[in-house]
Amino acid sequence: MPDVIEDEIKHVLSGQSTRVADDLCDYTLEQQNMHAESNGIKPAVSSSYVPICQKTVTYIVAAVLINEHDEVLMMQEAKASCLGKWYLPAGRVEPNENLLDAMKREVLEETGLLIEPKSLLMVECASGSWFRFVMSGSVIGGTLKTLDQSNEESLQACWVREVTNLPLRSSDILTLIQKGRDWLKKINGPWHANILPVERPRSKLYLRLIVCIKKKATNRLHVLMSEKTSLHLPVTEINSGKNLHSTLHRFLVEIFGEGIPQHKPHGLLSVEFNGNGEGDGLCLTLLISFRPPLEEVSISGKYIWHEVPQSLADTITSRLPRNMTISLNVVR
């Protein structure tokens, strides 16, 4: 069993899919709603909530593409609500479409260029049912869209060095562009390797945790595991009616009680999504480190600390510094 546990951790750390069953969830939406009702709080969303692309959940892709001259690929909006304004190539993921195909399609439609996705840079979420996946990539073909090729997708596209000189649809992309430039140039490095979404169908919205802690007596690293049905990394269903911070907090309270020890969420290690008709859910894996030693942290009966081999401990520890995980931005 330890080998299975450690294989699961290794798969997540390398951005690969795990073999864990889709229905393994330690804190379901139904359980969350029961706890809310017991405290006199009306649940924000039905326990029977199912993520359905463009209906009950919204997925957005955005491309930060930078050329050898440090210019950013921008497109000029054709929509009446923001006609003539400029923005990154971006748009909604369509039903039965994965994230990489959505990014390629949006860039081609809005800029005329063919691209190859390279890595996730950031995942943003607002409430628990709106997600934007920001990715970098390389141009591998196509022709830059000009005004005489304008259509309902965009008016034109252009490589731009000083984006702030343009009338922007929204300034929210400035943070994304800076993230892309920093990642490309490895500013404040080291940075995580290329991490792309894992194609795996999920029926619900899940948040998986890798929580690590040091044991003072041995100075060995331990990772939190759930003992529900079979040993696995802790998983909670994301509450689509609340923001992700709220989901995380309630899950940690479920595990550690109200006095949650001092901890730090570092960022995402993996994103699992397929959207091929087998389910429009996803699974985000978040890396968290605890500051107090293991001896000072109490947990409930169905969770345990698992000591990992030194080689695996070193790999986990290497992902703790800034920029070694995918940024997670919770929009309030």
C-alpha cells in the first residue's frame, strides 16, 4: 500500500493523471450542506449539483504568447460591448472540448495563428463555478489576422510590446502578461517545468490536497492521507456557490478542527479535466505546507500522516519555493 500512495504523489508531482477512482471524495457537497444546515445556514447550492459546461460551470482559456522581441500577441475585440478594445486571445471552453483544444481554437479564430500550448501559468476562479486557465505557448504556423479579415471573432491581431498604450477591454490581463514574461525569462527563478492540463474526465468539481509537514523527532517529511475506503490523498468537492478559499477552509476544519495550524497554500501541482462528454468536472491539486511540527498537530480519526521516502520528500520540498507551482488566484 505505501507504494501505491507514493506512486499517486509522484504522478501528481509530475503533472500526470492518477489511478485514483473518480468517486473517492472525503467531503462531498451533501456533507457540506448538512453541516451548513446544522448551523442554521441555508446551503448555497444543491447537493445534487453537477457541472455542465456553459450551463452550470464556466471554463475560460486565455493565451499569453510572447515572441522573441518581448511582444505580446493581442487581439482587437469585435463584440459590440467592447468594440475596438484590445485583449489577450481568450474565450469559453465549448462542450465536449478539452482545455488545450480550446486554447488552440481561440487563438486561431481571434489571431489567425496556429499555436502549441507549453504550460499553465495560472488558474483563476471566481465563486466555485468560474475558472480561467492561463497558458503559454509557441506559434507554429498561420498568418496574423488583419483588418480585412475581421469577423465576429475579432477585428484583427497584433504583436505589441507596450500593452498599456492600447485601449484595453480590461486591465486584468496585465498581471497575466507579467506572469508570462517572468515565466519565459525565469525571473525570480527557479520556476516550475512545463505543466499542461491532464486529460481525465471528472464527474464533479474536486480539490485534492498534498499537505506536508515535518516530524520534529526525526526531521522526516510526512504527507496527509485519507483512510476513507482506501488510502489516498484528501479530496473535497468544490462548493460551486462559494469561493475556493471557503471550500479549502471548511475542508481543513473538517480535518483539523477549528484551530487549523498555521499553514501556507503554495499553488497548484496539477489540473485534471477532459470535457469529452464523460463529465465536465475537474480536479485541482493544491500543495500546502504546515509550519508547526507533526507532534503539535492533531487530526481526526480517518486521516493519518504518512512518512515518505527521502527522495520523494526532496521532490516535494523542491516544489515549495515561489513559482515552483502553478499560481492559483481566487477572485473575490
